[in-house]
Amino acid sequence: MDDLSRFCCLNAACEHHGLRGAGNLAVAYRYGARKQYRVLLCRGCKARFSERRGTPLYRSHLPAAKAVSVLEHLNEGCGVRSTGRLVGVHRDTVMRYGRLAGSHARAAHDELVAFSPGDPRGPAR
């Protein structure tokens, strides 16, 4: 049995949008070379989306361990070229993953930290 409690419907028009563990999600099918990734189906609105959607690894062709290694090296302060040499990927790949992770971190921060529910001014810009 797949644990889908971490996921929520990504369709903004769905009544279950943003509700984690609502029981409305099912695995539609699996994809990838070893069928390691799941496509989830919302039973409410019938929308389908990858479990990696909304993460820096969405549409990634690198193995997850290698992509995480790139991000760990960048986090530790390694340069782009040295990270590429150490991990064994092109420097443009390092830049792409760094940009993706940065924009994901910014969006997560804005959603979780910068907006105070009691603030009448709304989200910080």
C-alpha cells in the first residue's frame, strides 16, 4: 500500500486542493526506467500529476542521489565547476539544479514563513 499522506491535489479548482492526507489521492500508474515514480490521481477532480511535481527533481533525468549530491555540494559552498567535477555532471546541469532549488526554496519560504495568517496586509512581497 502506498502512503500518500504527504501529497495533496495540485488543481486550484478542486475542493481538495492543498489538503494533505484527505484520502482523495490514488496511484494512477508508475513511470520511469524502473517504474520508480508515481502519477497520482485525485478522485475528486480527476486531475493527474507526478509525485515530483513542485520539487526541484520534477522532470529530472539524473538519478535522485546524484541530483541531491549536486545540491549538497552547492549548499556546502562548492563552486559550480568543482561541483560538476566532483559529482560528474556538466556545469550547466549544476547551474540548472541550483536555480531550480533556489526558486523552490523561495516559494516554500513565502508559503510557510513570510505570510502570517493574521496579517491583514496579506503575503509579503
